Amino acid sequence: MATVRSSTTTARLFLLAGLFSPIVSQGRAEVPLPDLSLDRGRLAERYDLSFRNSHYDHQSIRVEGSGVQISLVKPTVNGLRVHVPPKTNGSGVGLCTKFGIRGDFELSVSYEILDAPKPAEGPGIGPEVSLQSSDQWYKHISLSRLVAAKMGDATFRSGISRSGDVNNNADDVSIKSSSKIGRIYIARSGSTVYLYAAEGNGGFQKVTQADFGTGNMMFVRLSTLYEGANRGLDVLWKDLTVRAESLPRNPGQPSDGAFPSALLVAGICVLLFIIAVIVGMYFYRRSIL
């Protein structure tokens, strides 16, 4: 189930449960969060969603893509399953939050890869967690667990893009991955972002950190990347936790390369329909006079 609550409510619940230490649940084990220079007392709002037991939050999560991509997503007892048959057209399926992020934050996402045969081509297949800036369309943060044609082993791969200029981006970092069960953690304290990964019941290991800025984030995206997955891909998303200074419902669209919102498109369609009806009635009346 999904919950959104303020720091006051969260603190009361934690006091009752005696759970003030920063931990996340990964299966049956509790994994301590990375020890960062992050004032968690400032993270006033929190969003929790468990995909287990066929739970899905339509009010806060949307599926990106066409009908083909949407048909690949299915709630199950074990989590939200994205099953990609062999040779499926496209590059990925995205699950996006309908809320954004302001200020400092931390988020944690758990996943399980049921099947990820090494692809014959493409940049890599597997789960990815990313955040999209509200400032520019090309400004984003990502951490993925990928299997690629040219890689000997699966790897966690970071991606930090500050703008559309490739010369103004942080160097991507890759570290070896040996387990199909894991958790991705991304945080920001001030202008610095931190990317960590955990596998199995092990602790978090640092992938990279970089200066990114303090601008608002438009959404959090959980992507299942399958470009080149000639033998298919099968991923389970298990849970998502986001804590931040603020989780605004309407964080704004990026100024560079923004896409029109669904509400705007729907409004234009309704307007065109009304105009067509009026024009049709006008010519019909003229024809019978």
C-alpha cells in the first residue's frame, strides 16, 4: 500500500515503533542506510509504496509508454512484474511518480530480476532508477543494474547529466554486480547527490557522488530497460520509499524539450469536439432551410 505523510505523523509512528534508526527493509533483513552528511530531520514528507500483494497506487504512480509497454506491467503477489517477451519493440517501460521533489531527499527502491539473458546488442537491459530535473529535460540522475552485450558481468552503472552538453556531465561509474536481488539508493544533501547500491541482504556500497545543484526534481522514474533484449527480460519492482523536504504534486515541467501534459491534450480534444459539433449543426440547419 502507499502512504504519504508529514514529519509529525512519521515521528509519532516511529516513536511508537521505536524505529528512529535509519533503516530499510530488504526482504526479511533490515539494511542500514548509508551514513551521509544528510540532516534527515529536515525531510518533512515521506512516501511509501509496497508493490507486494498486487498493490498499486494509481493516484501517485503512472505508467509511461504506449499500449504495448503498458501491457507488459502486471501487479502480482511478489511485486509489480514487468515481463518483456523476446524481440519486443521499444526501449523500456517507465513507472513515474505524479509528485516531484524539492530540497534534500533520499529514496530507496528494491527489485528482483527474475530473468535477464545477455542481449545480443544494445546498451544494456535491466532495472533503472532515475530522477528528472524540472529545469532542463536533459538534466537527470540515474542508477541502473544492467546486463549488456559487451560486458562480461552485470554492473551497476551511474548516469549524472547536468545539461544537454556532454562536456558538462559527471563521468559515469560502473561497479560489478553479482546478485539479481538488490536495492538502489539515491540521495541529495545540499547540491551533492549520492548513489549507492545493495545486493541480496548485504549493505549499501557507494557507486559515486557528484555536484548536481539544488533545483527541483520533476519526478522519480522506475524504468525497466529492454532495448536489444532479443531473449526477453523479467523484472519485479518490490517497494519504493521517498523522503524529502517537500513532495509537491505539481513540480512543473522542464523548460527544455517539455512534453504537453495529458490534461492539456484532453482539453484540446474536448475543444475540437465542441467546435466540430457546432460547425456540424450549422451546416445541418442550412441544409434543411
